[in-house]
Amino acid sequence: MNTTDPATETAVAGGAAVMPWGRRARGAAGQIAGAREFAILVFLIIISVAIGIARPSFFSTSNLLAMGRQMAEIAIMGTAATFLITARELDLSVGSVYGFCTLLMALLAANQGIDLWIALIIALLVAGALGVVNGLVTTVGRIPSFIVTLGMLYIVRGAALVMSAYPVARLPHPTFYEVLAGDLFGIPVQIFWMLGIVILGTLVFRRTTFGYWVQATGSNEMAARLAGIPVRRVKIICFVLSAVSAAFAGALSFAHLTSVSPTAGAGDELTVIAAVVIGGTSLFGGHGTIIGTFLGAALLTIVRNGLVQLGGEGRLQEAFLGAIIILAVLIHTHVGRRR
């Protein structure tokens, strides 16, 4: 009797798993993903037009570029989160890692005299180490990632608060700021970073063995193990990607604002998860779409910006945002079932 799920059937040759599932993803699953992405895109356009009619300044060049800059961080973290959630895991520590690693980078440069680029590399390595810890405790300790990363959230945020006792002076480094937060052809560089990472992430997710492994792991972990997929390694790598993306997003923010706070990134973990789920990635694993996550990040950014344009209060903004999230999820779930 065959014990493997058809979605994770593999032919193991030379130690590498080559999955027919990867080709099938361009079939039925790919069609469902496309339908969900299209539904979110239509919803996004409708909201944008409605806000634009009420407030024509919404479509001003300055506002569109500002939204692109704001969206970049969520889309970058969301790209990595898509891999992790597709593998059926969650990372609630990304907001804290964002703030901690940004503060660490700034302190190393300001107080230790380390070049900002070197400080950034150190911060990314530290983030990667935190991701490894999350992954090991989750996979080896068999503790739900929700609990593990919630604990890491408090540990890292507490460390950031302790580190904030040390002052951070303005760091002169024109090249660093220009590369991470300058303008190219009048467009914020963060947008180019976002597009590059989204495109690269999409290619890896859809066209590489690792991407197939991630989807097979989330679809049926036991079948994936039987097929020879290194499930533990796949999940740890996904946790590392999640943490490193948060640290890099924090660096982009620091380069733009030239300041840092120990509470930076607070709440981003939920915004990132919302963007991923709105985009069509299943919280139950096995199916994900980075293009959908990109659209989800765009939708969240547009809603937040539009409510500000319309003069909505902070609490009202969050209420509307929650309603939009629920409605968007219902739409793409309904479309998926019909397909």
C-alpha cells in the first residue's frame, strides 16, 4: 500500500528528490493560486479607486511613492514568511528581531567604531542564529512554533530594551544610506529591494527543489519524510529566512529614518502574517503564493494610508483593517473552493 500523498510523491535519485508535484503545482494548484491572486488584485483596485475618488491626493506621486516605501518592509518579511507558513510553521518574533537587530547594528557602528556595512552583516548573522534557535527548538524539541517564537519575541524585545540604555549618535555614512534608502530614477530604493526579493523568492518557491520541499513538507510532513525530504533542515532554513528578512527590513528602516527605537517593529509579526494569509497562503501549510503575499502587503498598505487620507482615527483604522482582512480571506477561500 502506498503511504505517500500524491502531492509529495518523489523519485529519489542521487540523494536528490525530484517531485512530479512541482510540475502539478502549475496545474490545479497553480490555477487556484492564480484565481486567489486575481481576486485580491480586483479587491485592491476597487478600494484604491474608491479612496481616490474620495481623496484625489491619494493618487499623487508623492503619496504613491510613500506607500511603496512603507509596503517594502512588510513585503520583504512576508516573502520569507510565505516559505515558513507554507511549511506549516509560524514566526511571531519577527517584529522583535527587526527592532533588536537594527539597534544592535546601530550600537556596533556608533559605540564600537565598526563600519555600518560590517555592522549590518553582523546583525544579519545574529538574526540567522536566532532563526536557527527557533528552528531547532521547534523541530528537535517538538514544541509548537507559536510558543517558541512567542517566547523569543519577549526575550529579544527585552534584550533590545536593555541595549537602548546606550545612546546612538547620528552615523555619517552616505553610501550606506544611499544604497538602502536613497532614490533611483526618482523612486525610493526600498521599492527596488522589495521587487528584487519578491522576484527571487518567487523563483525559488516555484522553480527550485527547495521550494518543492517546502510545499511538500507543509502538505504532508510524514509523507515528505518517507520521500526522503530533509524536513527538519527545510524548516530551520525557513526560520532563518524569516529572521534575516526581519533584520534586513529593519536596516532599510534605519537607513531611511537614521534613528532606531527598541520598540521598532512591534506588531509587525501580525501584519506580516495578515499579508501572507490575505494573499492566499494557507495557514494550514502546503500551499503558498509570494505574488499573493506581495498583493496582500499592498492591500494592507493602501487600507492604512487610505484611512489616514479619510481622517480615520487610529482605533477606527484597526477596526477597518480587521474587517478588510476577514473579507479578503473569505473571498480567496471561496474562489479556491469553487476552483
